[in-house]
Amino acid sequence: MDYSRKIAERLWNQADKGELESHREETFIDDIIQKSHLEKELLSHLDGIKTVFDGGAGCGRFSILLAKYGCEVTHFDISQPMIDKAKELAAKEGVLDKITFVKGALEDLGAFADHSYDMVISFDAPVSYTHPNQEKVIGELVRICRKRIMLSVSSRLGYLPYLANPIQRNQFILDENCGDPYVEWCVANREKAIEAFYFKKDTVMKLWNEGLTGGEEEIAAYEKGETPWCITYTFMPDELEDILTRCGVKKIKLAGPGAYVRTIPRELLVKIMKDDGQRRDFLEFCHQYDSNPYVCGMGKDNLFAYGEL
């Protein structure tokens, strides 16, 4: 088994992952923006869709939404804690009978037949955590798809600014007193991170040229019994479009959820998010702005792709 898969399995199967991940939209503004963008895309492309495969479905943010719209959904994830949380949330929403829960890794979709789902989705970059098998995984997701496919993967152009901004998460904290341990860590270590920062051009160029974050250090940490972040492959827009084209996907559309929001300081973002009218209008404009092909690579975390078979 590749180290990427081993590390991902250990990370996402931590006992508290289900609970923590289910609150991301209550914790970080960039998550609100990204999920809103994906929801708008999903709901505008549901005509003729009855069956959906949600690969890397997490706590059910989209599988539950689709089930509420009448779809039969296969919720597929590597994490048992997140599947358990998704089942709990699906039961609360009254759609447990519309969702089939399957534990597994995206590297192994052999049990699913060709063209077995009207729509295939995979959001929040699980494909990027399958390095060096990311192209094969995309091909498999296309293989089991009959009509439409939607993916969001880690964006290389979106990730590169992180290497010059160790406090980038602080910009998007919705409530510094929410009690989330990661939020508390970000707030407590802000000044220390600024003081310790040094721009390393070699590190930036390595990501630019290779597209990979993580590697030997993460593998060493894993072997010591630690739980490092996933080894992550980041895509360039033309690269992702080319892979999908070679897999037979047509009418491809790319977007960069989070491109607009990353330009706005936290004080103003919090003000917008706490006013229902401003928030609604802001989310609608973010979707419009982030869908422009000229900014598709600068989505904060993810590069989104839509296509048809």
C-alpha cells in the first residue's frame, strides 16, 4: 500500500474527525464560501440525475443534501468516524434510507461497474491525497459515471501563497471563541508564526515545479506512529482539464472557489457573514467571480471541475 493511502487512513480515522469536520462551516469562512459554491453547482445540474456516487463524502455535507433532493446516493469514504457522523446527521434529516454507506479508498473502486451512476462527485480534494495514483483515480471516477462528474482537487496556484503566509487560516476564523482546538492554536500562535517566518524561494519553486506537498518528512512521522497531514498532489488548471479530456469528459468547466474571498480582511468578512442579507449577496457574487476562467487556479484551496460524459 502507498504511503499516501496509509497516512490518509490514519489521519481521517482519528476518533474526533467526524465531529470536528462536521463543524467546519461553522468555524471557517473559507469553508462556507467553498461549500456554497459547490452546492450551487450541484443544485443547478440535477436534471435527469437519480443516482450519485459521492467519493470522499466525509460527514455527508453533500450526500445528505442530494438525498433530500430525492437522489439515491452512495456515500463512500475512507474514514469510519466520518461515516458514523454522516449516518447520524442523515438520520436527523430523515434521509438515512436514501444513502448507502461504504467504507473504502478511492484507489480501489474496482467493485463498481462502468457507468453505474448518473453523477459522480468528489469534493474537498480527496483525489489529491491519492498520490501517485491521482490520474488513475480520476479515470476510475469517470469510468463509473454515466452523465455528469464534478471534482474539486487541491489547486497548485491556490496553495503557493500559503508558503508566504503562515497565518492564512487566521483570516477566515468566523469566531475566535468557538472552542475549536485548531482555532485556539491559530490565535495563540499567530505572532510566533509571523516572527519565525522566512520566505524560502527553493520551497516555493519545488511546489511550483513538482506540485507535491509532503513526502519524506510525513513518511518518517508516520513510521514513528505520528499522524501527519496527507501527502498532497496539487493540480494546475490545464493539467486537470487535460486529464479529464483524455478520460473522455466533455463540456469541461473550471472554477476557483475562494478566489474572491482571499482578497478581503477578516474584520470585513466577519461583518459580512453575521448579516444575513450581506452574506446571501456575498455568497452569490463569490460564485460568479470564482467561476470566471481567469481566476480558476486561484481558488483558496480547491480547483473545481465540472464535465459531462
